[in-house]
Amino acid sequence: MILITHIIIAIASIFYSTYLFMSPSKAKFNVSYSLVGMTLVSGSFLVFLQPSHMAQACVSGLTYTAFVLVAIVAAKKKFSTVYNKN
């Protein structure tokens, strides 16, 4: 059950970070940060339960984190550019 929840949160986070890039706002950043946090917490819990899969989980987790953080940083840059023009 935790694995399914973890996967759903991670996929939602990827889609939401893409949505955030297209239409950034302060409230959406908080949701995106929360989704990333929930994914990291649930992933850490899964690694704790099954330490034998730790190497695979770490590579997948780093790839996910890199993708989402790049999207968040790009959205932050886009938001600051639009916000500072007004």
C-alpha cells in the first residue's frame, strides 16, 4: 500500500511540477514542495523496510529529484521574471 501511494505521489509531483512551470504562483510552489517532501519521506520509509533494494531506489530517487527540482527552479525563474516586470 505504501509503494502504491509513493508511486502515485511521485507521478503527481512530476505532472504538478510541469503544471507549475506553465503557470507559476506562490501557492503552487507550496504544493509542489509538499509533494516532493511526501515522495522523499515515503521513499525513505520504503528503503527502511526493504534495505536490499537501496541502490536501485537511490538511483531512481535521485533521477526523480533532479527532474522535479529542475522544473521547480525553472518555474521559480519564470515566476520571478514575470513578477518583477509588474
